[in-house]
Amino acid sequence: MALLCALLSSCAHTLTVSGRIPTPLIEPLPVSIGFIRPVDFSTHIHREKLPRGGGDWTIELGALQNAFFETLFDALFQGVQPMEIAGCGAGDEGRGVVASCPDGFVRLSLLEYAFLPPELSGLQFFSASTKYQVELLDAGGMVLDTWVVVGYGKNEGGGFQSTEALNAATVEAIRDAGARVALEWPKQGNVRTWLDLIGVKNDPKPIM
């Protein structure tokens, strides 16, 4: 049994993160934004070889995080336009920019994904964390605010259930970061100032 456990801990693990994507029950801000993400945001794959027999891990989390934040921003703002770059005006055709300029732009990127299995932490659960950078740009493309948010998740599991446990911990980490964006980001100083300038009351709150 000990030999089997050693073999299991040193093998390769492949995980495509999946889970339920709830629609946030929040009152949307009456603004329109252009939503910008890196090209590989929806295809992001985390690869890591863990020490002390933790095994090789390939974790595909791009599809879920992309779908989650699309759902989140659709609930947080009244209008969302996927874009490649920030800016409006003549000469922008064909570069992912539309003719109607939104009130501003939000540029979202994944800075870091990390996880820790029980074998390395000494605890009885998998833990995962996600670190995102949220940038606010005005209608002209000038950066007004840069905010970093971290989400955490954990789930018990090990052995044959290791991928399921890590999947659950990762989903929780993504959702935790999203909840912080929805409830804390609009209260940041520079974001409040921007909302005041465009005549928006800054009070996003749950409706249940």
C-alpha cells in the first residue's frame, strides 16, 4: 500500500477545471465598459512539477475563469463590450474597437495561480489561490486605477480524489476573487472618483 501511494503521488495529473458558474445577484452599475483580456486568458494552462514526489500537474483553468468573469461583468455593468484594446475613434476599425465608445474600460489579467496538496502542506486539504489584476481605464484609454485581488479556496481530498479536490478548491478560489471584485472594487478610491465623474451613484449591493 505504501508503494502504491508513492507511485500515485509521483505520477502525472491532468485537470480541466470545471464547475457551476452562478449569476451574481447584484444591482448593476448603470455604465457601459469595454472588457479587455489577454489573448491567452481563456486558454490559460498552469504546469508545475511539485517537489518531494508531488507529481507533475497540468491544470487548464482558462475556460472556466473566462466564462466566470464574463458572467460576473455582465451582472456588474449594464453594458459590456468585449474588446482587444482600449480606445475609440477613427482608424480603430478592425482592431476590436467598436464605433460607440463605452464609459470606460476594464482590463483583467491573471497574475498568478498557485496550489498546495496535502503532501506538501501537511494539512488534510488541497488549497488554491488566484491573483488577478483589474485595471480601470477612462474612455480615452488612460489608466485610472490598478487593483490586485486574491481569491482563496480549499477542499479535502487525496489519492484517487486529488484532481476532484483540486478542481473544487480552484473553482472556489476563482469565485472568491470574483466576489471581491463585485463588492470591493467599485469602492476603491479612483473607481469611486470615475463613477462620480460620469454621474453614477456608487453603491453596488446584493438584491437578495
